[in-house]
Amino acid sequence: MTSVLVTGGTGQLGRRVVRALAADGHTVRILSRSPAAPPVPGADVVVADLSTGAGLAQAVAGTTTIVHCATDPRRSGTVDVGGTERLLEAARDAGRPHVVYVSIVGVDRIPTEYYRSKLAAERTIEGFGLPWTVLRTTQFHDFVLQLLDRMTGLPVVPVPRGWRVQPIDVDEVARRLADAVAAEPAGRLPDLGGPEAFPVVELVRDRLRRTGRHRPVVKVPLPGASSAALRAGANLVPGNRSGGCTWRQFLDGRSPSQLLEG
Ligand SMILES: NC(=O)c1ccc[n+]([C@@H]2O[C@H](COP(=O)([O-])OP(=O)(O)OC[C@H]3O[C@@H](n4cnc5c(N)ncnc54)[C@H](OP(=O)(O)O)[C@@H]3O)[C@@H](O)[C@H]2O)c1
């Protein structure tokens, strides 16, 4: 068994990765900026900050694998790009750990600032000289639900024309990352999508129905390269659908009080 550091181990995905790794019998350490990070049974917390490099040397000491899930979309240049470089430099000084990174389907085709940062982080990992595995996935169920709740909270709901999403069970992603830890470094794994793809407008209408909100829905032709890439399906993986829970099962598994909380 290996000693695994999980960056972002307090996050939506990272928490599940920690649980899966602990269940597999690995020794797990969570990297967090907060000493009061919520305890996950079977894991220790080490305090470090990717944006400054503080604590990274102690965090990586003695680890054989790093699962890198930390992210900050609002400071992606500092955390996702610079932070990945700082993490790898610390890791190189500590030995030759296997770096497992989670990225997003379409980062090379959808030119938003955040996706550019994710792509830059991928390229840093690929070229750094440490053993590596990268898995790109589609959007997690919870993330899609948060977006839908933000959209359907507006008095009139604008929906970008032609966009589709392929939500994925975050536990399924965590399982794949835990499997990557147990396997040899594999480079880029095949992109992974959720079980089904849906037009965003269909999910918006369904969300309005389920939450009893009555709002006009307006399809808007969003201009720009990112929107065009999304209309072309650059965020989808029709040929590699995961198992795990479906979007409907995810929604049906939520209690009525959770419906509006997102
Ligand atoms: N959400 C999606 O739909 C989706 C889809 C595909 C891929 N992904 C990728 O999956 C990964 C995890 O996403 P998520 O949605 O689970 O993230 P999340 O819930 O927002 O969690 C972000 C994590 O990053 C850590 N973090 C932020 N800034 C940091 C810093 N300066 N130093 C150290 N740690 C820092 C936070 O830890 P502390 O606050 O404890 O420090 C937190 O655990 C990301 O790489 C994301 O790009 C996400």
C-alpha cells in the first residue's frame, strides 16, 4: 500500500477520493489551508498553501503518490498554474511520487480563463519528469445542480442556445482516481463522461418543475469561441460513458429540503 497526499482533500471530489483511498487501505494525508479541516476518517491533515508554497515540503515528505484535486477558479493562475508548479517542485525534492491529476473534458478546446489554467497545469505535469496520470471528466452532478439553481433563481432564465451537459457521479470519478493510484502511471487516460448528455434547456425546465418555480425561459445565442465550442459538444464524451448514479437518480436521492438548497 502507498502513502498518498490528496490536495483539495476537503473539497467536493477530494473528500470522496480520501474515503476511497482509505477504504483501499492506503495511508492518506490531506493537504488543506486550514488546520481545522473537517476530519475524514482514516486521514491526517497537513496545512499548506499552494498559492504561496508554505508547508508544501512537509506535505509531500514521504508520499509515494499525490492526487492533485485542489483548485481555485477565481485565482486559477496563482493556485492551479503556479500552485501546481510549486507542488511538483516540492515533490521532486522529496523523491519521485506518482502525480495523479483530475482535469476537465474540453480544456484544450473551450478557451475560458479557468480552462486555460487547467490546460497549463496538465502541460506542466506532463513535462515535469515525474511519473503522471491525468483524467479529464465532465461536470459533477452537484456542480451542475448549483448552476441550474443559480440560473432558475433569476426572474427570467436565459439559457445559452445549443449547450449540452453530461453530468457525472462524483463518487465514480473518485473511484477512477483511486484506481489510478493503485495502477502504474498511465499518462492521459481516456476522457470520462457521465451516463447521459442533456440539453441545458431541458435540465432548466425540469428544475423549474421540480422546485415549483414559474419563470420564463429564453434561449440566447451566446457569441464567442467558448460558446461555439460548447455548442459543438467539446465538453462531452459520447464514446466513454461512466457507470455510477444517473442524473435522475441523483435528483431523486435528494430530500425535498435539499431541492432548493442545491
Ligand atoms: N466541479 C466539477 O464539476 C469538476 C468537473 C471536472 C473536473 N473537476 C476538477 O476536480 C477538482 C476538484 O474540484 P471540486 O469541485 O471538488 O473542488 P472544490 O470542492 O471547490 O474544492 C477545492 C479544494 O481546493 C483546495 N484549495 C483551494 N485553494 C487552495 C490553496 N491555495 N492551497 C491549497 N488548497 C487549496 C481547497 O482546500 P482548503 O479550502 O481546505 O484549503 C478545496 O479542498 C478540480 O481540479 C476541478 O477542476 C471539477
